[in-house]
Amino acid sequence: METKNETAKIIALQSEIVARKDCFNNFGKYKYRTAEGILADVKPVANKYGFYIKLSDNLELLGQHLVLKATAELLNAQGVVVLTSTACALHAPEKKGMDLAQLSGATSSYARKYALCGLFGIDDAEQDLDALAAHGKNNNKQAQQNNQRQQAYSVVTAEQAQILQEMIDAAGADIQRFLAAYQCNSLGSFNAAYYDDAIAKLKTKLG
């Protein structure tokens, strides 16, 4: 339970925080934040006001899906929790190019990033995948109406497909939901007309 004095400190703390987008993806040409980068920017300010940060993870079964729930806590000098934020990420059973330890680490980092954003009021401007899916479906419907006489469409280049794959992996997005949003079976058959829209949505998700 936070006191009035601690509330004032938290307000001041949040107003001082500048969480940089400290990483850059060469394929997609975009900057993004990481949990590690946020911590590096936040810790000195939190310590200045007499607080420290504690992070923890917990695996939970949601239906048939394994979900990793990250908890970020702000504690005062007496070790009392004054603020808490949680965020969840789906723990995929496998991902190409990653062993289980790497996959768990990546999932933890992704969930912790958003727990920290919630804890310190960092607006990561994320567009959830449900909104992405709805937008993609609307675009597809409009495209079908405008191009109903066309029997084929142009697909993305191999390089563009690789960029999409890199960004999807970096964002921790579910590729099957992503493909379903744009009504295609694979990135190799992704409609080039929706490439810019997909890149913009993924950049927004990455923050």
C-alpha cells in the first residue's frame, strides 16, 4: 500500500523516465524497446526516489495453452510493494531456430517488457493482434471488392518475406494469427498490396 508521499514520488518518477528504443532491426529498419533497455533507463530514476524493482515469472495453463505471466513490482526501501503490474505472453511449444531455453527466455523478456511498461506508464503504442486481424480482414474485403475480376495478385519478394519473418519473431507475434489476419497461407504467398500495412502494424507492436 503506497502512502501519499510515495504517490507523489511515483508521479515524479514516471514523469522523469525516458525509455529509449535502444535496439535496431536491420531488416525492418525500425527501433524497438526491450525489457533490458527499459530497466537500464528506469533503475537509476527509481533508486533516486528510494524504490527498487523486482521481476518474476510464472507459467500458467490457460485452456490448452501455456502462458507466461510476468510480474513487475516497485518496492520501497522497507521492501514493501507499492505498485504492481503484470503482463502475459503465450509460451509457444517450439519455434524454428530456438531451443526450449532460448524460447522461454525470449517469452519472458517479451512479457516483462510490457509489465514494466504498465508499471511505469510507458506508452508502447501497441496494437493488439485482434485489432490487427480486424483491420487486415477489412482491407482484404475492400481489396476483394475492388479487384473481384482479378484472378491473381502480386506476392512479396523473398527479401520482404524475410523482413516480415524477422519482425514477427522480434514482436513475439503468433505467425498463424498474423497470416490469418491477411488471409494467406504463408509469408511466401503474402499479398504485396498489404505489405506496407503489415510492416506498420508490426512496428507499432514493437513500440
